[in-house]
Amino acid sequence: MTNNYSKSFSTDKQALNYENREYDENSYSSVLWEFEKELLTTLITEFRHSTGGQSIDYLDFASGSGRIIAYVEDKVDTATGIEVSPAMCAIASKKLKHGKLICTDITLPDAAIEKKYDLITAFRFILNADPELRTIAMKALSLRLKDEKSWFIFNNHGNPFSVKLMMWPVHFVRQLYKGRDPACNYLTNAQVYRLAAAADLQIIRVIGYGFLGGRIAKIFSKTLACRIESILAKCPLLPVFGINQCYVAKRITIPGNAKRSS
Ligand SMILES: C[S@@+](CC[C@H](N)C(=O)[O-])C[C@H]1O[C@@H](n2cnc3c(N)ncnc32)[C@H](O)[C@@H]1O
């Protein structure tokens, strides 16, 4: 199985690098994180409302250093993080108040379903994962959705139809240099829809964000960059050109249940 991505954060150095560099206070990722926090709050409030206020069992897949689960754990009733790297789990465990972490690989063929969830998130995973791992992970997560009302929120941070297109030649050479398939640095909406469909998932909403890109965002203060990103995300038609595309998906069929969701 081509599953290199599952080993890419296995050392303490790699985990700390992600935690300290990717989300450095002045990084572009930290600008987008401000937008994502608001987005997650809005979506979870809406999800709770849509289920009539029932309790929410939540899973953050590929929880990494705990960025998403640490933010969401107070907004749900139970919170579980699943992460393959013990080094990442060690960082995440320091941030959690009551969420629990499971350090395991649910994409392995013999992995049992540990629990089903009302709400699942997976951020910064689908794009980075090897193509085969993407498909397997989407199916594994789809099977963990409790029922047709459950939501799976995930993102693709490599939409080629964005400011990223300008950097395509640089990214192409860099990926080749790293011995990776250059196409894996980008994922179109159409590809994501196909991945979702193959996992019996129906995408019910797409939210686009991340318009400036790291180089342009650096021209502004972080506060101003956040403000610009937030304004652009509200402009009609523009969101399809966001580097990041966040998807809300529901399961189409639940095994043993013939009913299809509308
Ligand atoms: C770029 S990090 C994203 C972390 C977190 N979701 C975030 O948005 O900050 C991707 C994470 O996916 C994890 N990962 C890779 N393969 C995995 C697998 N098969 N099962 C669980 N986690 C996996 C990596 O160890 C890494 O921590």
C-alpha cells in the first residue's frame, strides 16, 4: 500500500516542526486558522440546531498536534482524536481538557470501528495523503458516521484554481525534487466530489477561503490580512477560487439501512 503520508510526522522533530513553524504566529496558516475557528463555530452551532440540540459525539481524524480538537472539544459532548503519530499525540495531549486521543491507524485493513460519531472533522489531510490513502481514509470515516444526519467536515488546502496557480511551476519542480507526484500538491473540487462519492458521501456545502496566499498576505499586518480574507470569503462567486475548500458531507446510505438521505 502506498501509505507514505502516514509516516510523515513520526519523529518528534517533524511533529514539533509542524506545531511551531506551520502555525507560527506570523504564518499564513495562522491567518487562515482565524477564519477556520469562526467557520467551525458557525457550522457546529448550525449542526446542533439541525439535530434538535441532541448530544454530539465528535471525532477529529488526523488530529495532529491537536489544533482542531482542542478548539472544538468544548463545543461538543464527547471529543475523540484519532492520530497515527505518537509524536503528534504527545503534543496534542497537552492541549486537551477532556477530549481523548487514540493513537492508531484506522486505514489499515483489519482496523475495527471503535465508535460511531455525529460529527467528524479532517483538516489538512486529504490533499497531503497519497491517492490510495485518501480513498481508504474517506471510506473509513464515512463508515464512522452515525446516521444520515451526521456531518463530515473536511478541507482541501490545494485548490489549483486559486492564487496557487501562479506558483504552479515552483510547486511542480519542488514536488519532483522531493520524489513526489507533482499532481498530488493540488486537488480540484471535481476530484474531491469523486472521492466523496466513492465513499458514499454526498457533499452538501462547500466554503472557499484563502485568497491572498502566503506571499501577498505578508504585505499586510496579520489583523489586516485576516480582515481581507474574511471580506473576500463573503464576496459572491469568489469562494470557488479559495486555496482552501471546506466541505460538509453526509453519508448517502448506512449499511443495513435502505433509506437514502435527501
Ligand atoms: C498536516 S497534519 C494536520 C493535523 C491537523 N488535522 C491540523 O489540521 O492541524 C496531518 C496529520 O495526519 C496524520 N496522519 C497521516 N496518516 C494518518 C492516518 N493513517 N491515520 C491518522 N492520522 C494520520 C499525520 O500524522 C499528521 O499528524
